Amino acid sequence: MAFAERHLLGLEGMGAEAITSILDSAASFKEISDRDIKKVPALRGKTVINLFYENSTRTRTSFEIAAKRLSADTVNISESSSSASKGETLVDTARNLEAMRPDAIVLRHSMSGAAHLLARHVSCPIINAGDGCHEHPSQALLDLLTIRERRGAIAGLTVAIVGDLLHSRVGRSNLHGLRALGATVRVVGPPTLVPREFAALGAEVHTRLVDGVRDADVVMMLRVQRERMGANFFPSLDEYSHYYCLTEEVVRLAKPQVIILHPGPMNRGLEISSAVADGPYSVIMNQVTNGVAVRMALLYLLIARSKAEDAAELEAATDAPVVRGRSGGRA
Ligand code: NCD
């Protein structure tokens, strides 16, 4: 089934065909960002709200640029500028925003499940831009696009995801996506930071960095998320970097054409050395570029589809054909 959901809440349970259709669509949107005039009218007259309750550089900017390149209007709300600071609940905030008729809400929240909660209470498409330690589907999709571009296909690759998997929504979404597309996934980190459930989700669990990286086609480093750690998960930062920092020496154990990913923000010298982050195998900046294309595809697919559904419902209710605009929505 091609991607036909009303919301994008996570990659868990999403099949290969749906993921591939999003990646194909993102690949076709990429070229717009290389134009002199980086704008197409696909979402003209549509409104996208970025509701971000956590700090973000890449993801929020990327969604905003993606919406603007499709000619949508964007509104950015951060926790400090929202009424959350006055005690309003997330659902009440979202209901009020929905009453202003946005066409999509992009949500980042520290609570796992926040996007699912909103999807039950508002009818416009919700895009999960990271919910607690749960999922970050648009990041995983841009990672998948980057891997596919570099390696041609994802099926059959061995991908090592290294670091703080316990707190990583990026790692979790990637595990679902990579498994759906047929990659072998290794999760690598100290036992305190690699949940056992990952083995049940089809990952190979490694505690030694060299074992995880050996002969890998792709190495994806994760940030050590100290802000989410309520306890000590390892003795010291020095000890963590001694055992788990990706250095050039470790990279040499991987396949010769290995590519190195990191979702950012990076802790240089803690989980990844600068020589690797800025070195010839790094595709970290390609990930950021691809992020805009993936978010353009997601906004386009979700908004165009929800408008088509609304029109179909109206037609069915009134028995009158609805005049459609070029994007498939009501004119
Ligand atoms: C990630 C996030 O916020 O989950 N960053 C991102 O979106 N680019 C990863 C992280 O914060 O470590």
C-alpha cells in the first residue's frame, strides 16, 4: 500500500511500499531546492503550524523551509510563546489552533505518545516531529533517503546504530524503517543504554563498538541524550567516549564504502570524533539537505490527501460534486 495515512505518527508498522512511496516523492521534490527560485505553488493557501515544545534547530527550520518551498503559510509556536506556560493542556492548545483551520500541525513534545494523543483530538493531519523517547519518523525517513541515495538500495545492507538507544526516538524510528526495508540492523551501546526489547524488534544487540561496526555498510551515531537521563547510565563521559566514540580507527573496521550518519546535534569528541564527522565517509550534511525534501513530501502527501478525503466526505453528504483545485482539494 502506498502511503495513505491521515497522520504521520511513527514508522512502527509502516510497510516497505508506503515508506518507499514517501522516499520516491521526496526524491522528486529535491530538485526544487536547487533552483534559483525555490518555490512551487503545490500548497498555496494552506497553513502549517509548527508546535514545538522542545528546542530544535534542524527539525523546526527544515519543516518551515519545506512548507515555504511549497508556498504554504507557516506559524511557529514554541513552548515559551504558547499558553502551556499558563497551564493550558496540550489538547486544549491543539483544539484552539485547529479552530483557526490549519491544514497540518507539526508537533514536537517531550512526552512519548503526544502526537498520538493529538491525532485523537484534532482532525487535521498531525506530523510527529519527535515525541519523547518514542519516535521521530521524519528524521528516520531522511536517513533512509540518504542511505538509499548513497547505496542504491536498503535491502541487504548492514546498519549499525550506535549509542544512547534507550533515549533515542531517532534510533527507534530507524529500526522500524530499516527492518521494513530489509536491512540487517545492529544496535550497539552499553547494556544500560540498549533496551532488550530491540532484539525482539529484529535487531542484533552488540555491546562492543568494534563488533557492531565490523563490516557494516552504514554506521549511524546517536547523541548521548544527557538531558533525558535521570540517573547515571555510565560511569563518566570520559569512559563513554573511550568505549563508544566513533574514531577513524574504528571506522576502518567497517566496509570500505561505509557511510556515517548522525542526526545532530553532535557532541564532538564524546560519541563521534571530529575527524570522522568531517571526514570523507560522513553524509551528515546530506542528511540535513534531504530533510527538507522529505518534509516537503510529507506535507504535500498528508495535506493533499486530507483535502481529497474532506471533499469526498462532503460529496457523499451533500450528493453534490465538489469542484477540485489542482492539488486535489476543494477549489
Ligand atoms: C534528534 C532529536 O531531537 O530527537 N535531533 C534531530 O531531530 N535532528 C536527535 C537528538 O536530539 O539527539
